[in-house]
Amino acid sequence: AEALAENKSLKVHTDENKVTYYEFERNGKKHLVVCAVGHLFNLAPRNRGNGWVYPIFECEWKPSFEVRKDAEFSKKYFNVVASMIKNGSEFIVATDYDLEGSVIGFNILRFLAGVKDGKRMKFSTLTKEELVESYENIQPHLDFQQIEAGLTRHELDWLWGINLSRALTLALKNYQGKGFSILSTGRVQGPTLAILLERELEIRKFKPTPFWEIQLHVKLDNKEFIAAYKKGKVWKKEEADKVVSECKGKKAVIENITKKKYKQAPPVPFNTTDLQAEAYAQFKFSPTQTLSIAESLYQAGIISYPRSASQKLPPSIGYEKILKALSSIKTYAPLVEELLKSGKLIPNQGPKEDPAHPAVYPTWEVPDLKKLTPQQRKLYDLIVRRFLAVFGKDAMRETNTVTLDVNGHKFVIVGKRTIEPGWTKYYEPYLAREEIILPELKVGEVLEISKVEQLAKETQPPARYSQGSIIKELEKRNLGTKASRAEILQTLYDRRYIIGKSIQVTKLGEAVAKALKEYAPKILSEELTRKFEKEMDDVYNGKKKRHEVVEEAKQTLEEILKEFKANEKKIGKKLFEGLQGARE
């Protein structure tokens, strides 16, 4: 409203429930702006009088505050939208330009305004300039591609979620005969839990194997360097002992020196998943926390829309304008100056695209850093430095591999150094680069050995997934969406199926996954989940109709639930045992 208001026409109204709405004039027309605060409508069973039963396939959209207790707060916003919308002659949807935003706007228009079309604003930042441009070039119709794909996703997630969660909960309740512990699973939640359990079981089954590493300590220009045994791990102690005894008291002769230069390309721009993974690696922010902080930076107008699958930055965002604006921040000024002098600005881009939004980038509306919270400052700095780095030149590195001969045994020292920092100087705080500078050496040179060391080690189990790595794994396997993966992970924590930052599956989570794997494996099927993801893309691309995909989902669910019901007692027993174990 503030961006679009002309001639100081902006008026801010607050009703008795402290809900704010806005009024302004533009092009001689009066506009009212009302806020939706997320989904004002949610799906609910059509007949709610039958109690907790399944399967249940008939649903309808109802006001969110009637469907969920935690949406009670939305009632006052619903009432303001409902009262204001009656006076409208034209309707403009200016929600986030993605599946969720489009469904939010469409539902308000059809259920509260009684219309099924309107105009649509499309923008990726909340800068005044882009909002004005979006308004002046407004789309004459709603984005029905996104609406249809969004409605399909909502219906599928509702069908899967309500039926499978009821089935699990009732299996447990009917087995124990008393009590009522809510259990849940879903279309993506099930496969995600299965992936985490698979890693958990791999770790448990893992049996360590002993091995030995042999190292030489040699002095070069009064500095100590470690040379590693060229063959690597030694699997027999007798062999390791033999090598050590044959090297003790001997000298090391330089047999070969190999220098290799190689280029390191700049990173690609952040999409949502990459940003979440990097923020976890650098700051230990959970994926949900990263999205929440990014959302606050977006609403402040200082970064672009943070829910994007894209790794591309189109020239239309105005590279130079953004860089010049960033130079007003003291920290970035010398970096920007260098970039602008380096010639044409061409970002290094990744393969992933998003038809709705570009990758995440800082806007030319720069903040007063002092007014940001410490977490906001960290994430903003990460986004800015990534943006700068993608325009940088390749970094040039060199490895210097020195092969030593010690009484017939080969050892290597590997030196590493940066010749041209290129893009790395822009992304410096977030890089862990090893610099091992070796002095100038010659083949045939003899080196003194100060110590021969034998280290007893064991092979290690696979690493547990972190919150960052599981989000990347879900993206790799095409499970969930850029917006939903963090939410799914949080649900697994909330249900006490998983714990810890280094993710462990609890006894309850294990019981749920094992019971489903044994008696209703399709619920955990990645292939089935990916199949429906593809079909939802087909709806977006106009290759399939929503009702076709929903009907197919109902038939699939009917088969799954039939199998589940036949094994309900056995599933209930496994769940009960898991719940008991979790309580101990």
C-alpha cells in the first residue's frame, strides 16, 4: 500500500480487534488492501459426524478457524477481509507468487467475493520500484496453472495425511484399548522417516575394522611437515610394524615433485534448499529457522523471495544497480568496487530453474545493519557474499605433491596454495581452505626424518544426517518441495519420531517406520511419492487435470488402507511396543 499510494493518499485503519488494513488512491482509483495471514481456508472432512474413521475421501474448504484450533487467530482477519471485500468492484491478488500464495488468493475470491477470477500481481521483491512495476504491468487474470497445481497438492496431502494418521492412531488405540496417542504420517513424511531409519540401521549394523596409518615427520626449512604412507591404510598390523621398522633411522630422499594447477568455479546462486543447507553448516540454523529469518528479510524488502527452486539470476534484476547499492555498506564497498572494475557482470548459474522466481539475492534497498537482529545479520551477510561470489572469477589453486623414498617405501607430502583467489575473496568467511606452503625442493634432495609414527584407527560408520544434509537429500531424491521439506522435518521432531541435530530415530519413530514397512510398504514408497510429484507438475504444465490425479490418489489410498486394515492388530502391537520403549 505504501509503495503504490499516490499523492500522500495512504490511510491506515485498525479495527477493534487490532487488525490493520489500508486505503490509498492510484490512477484516480480507490484501493483497499487487506491481509490474509496465510491460509484463511483449509480442507476438512465433508461429514464430520462419523467420528474418527477411515478411509475418508470427501472433503471441502472451510474457514481455517473452524478446522484447526491453532488457526483461531485467523478469525479476526477473516472477518475484516469478508467485510471489506463486499464493496469491491475489481479484485487484485498480491499474495506470494507461488502455489500456496495463489491458492490463498483464489480461495478468498471464490468463497468471500463470489468470483473465480481477478487480476494478479507478480513480484520477487518488496522494493517500491518492483511493486509499482508489478502493478502497472498487472496480469489480467489469475495464475490458474499455479492454482490448479496448488489445489491438487492440498487435496493429495490432505487425503494422505488424514487417512494415514487416523489409521496409525486407531491401530494403536484399538490395540491398547485405552488412551489416545496421536500418530501421524504423510505422503512425504513416511519416505523421509524411512530414509532416516535406513541410515540409523546402517550405523547400528556397522562393525568397525581396524587399520593402521603410517606417517613420517620431516623438517623443511625448520618447519615440520607430515608425509603420509602412499599406499594409504594398512590392514595388517604385522605389515605396518614391518614398514615402521624398515623406515626407522633411515633418511628420506625426494623421488618426484608434481605441481598441478586447477581452477575452482564460483558457487551458484542460492535456491531455498542450498540456503538452508549452508545456513545449517555455517550457523547451525535449522531449515525452519532459516526460512523464518529469510522471510523476515524479504518482508523488510532487503532480499528477494526466499522460496525458490532456481539457481539462476536473470539480468532483469539489475546486477549493477544492486552492487552499487551494496557498496554503501562499508564491509562490502571494496569488494563491490573490485567486481565493478572487473568488466561485464556474468553470474555463474546452476541448472535448476523455477518459473515463478529467480534465485535468492539481496535487493538494492540496503538495510541499516544495526537494526537487524544478530541472526538476520548473519543470514543477510551469507546471502550478500554468495551474490558477490557468483560474479567472481575462477579461483586458481595449486597442489604440490612431493614423493619421498625411505628405504624402498613411498611417502607423500601434499602442499596446497591459492595462486589467484578469484571469487573466494568475496565468500572468504564461509570457506574452509587449507593452505600448506612447501619450500622450493629438488629431486634427489635428502631430508632428515624426526619421527616415524604408526596410528591405530578403525573404520567409521556412515555419518548421521544433519538437518542440512537431509534437506539436500530430499531435494536430490525429488521428495517434497522447496517450501515443504523444512516443515516435514519439523513434524518428525514434533511427533518425537526423531531427535537431535545429528538426527537419531527414536524408538517410536522406528516402530512406526518398521510397522509400515512390514505391513503397508507403499506408505514409505519413494517411487510412489515421486510419481505423484511428477503428476502435480503435469497439472501445472496442463498435461493432466486435477480431478484425474486426485481420483488416482484415492484409488491408490484405498488399496493401501485395505492392506493396513487387514494388518491393523499387528501394526497396533508394534506401535504399542515402540510407544512403551519411548516412554522408558
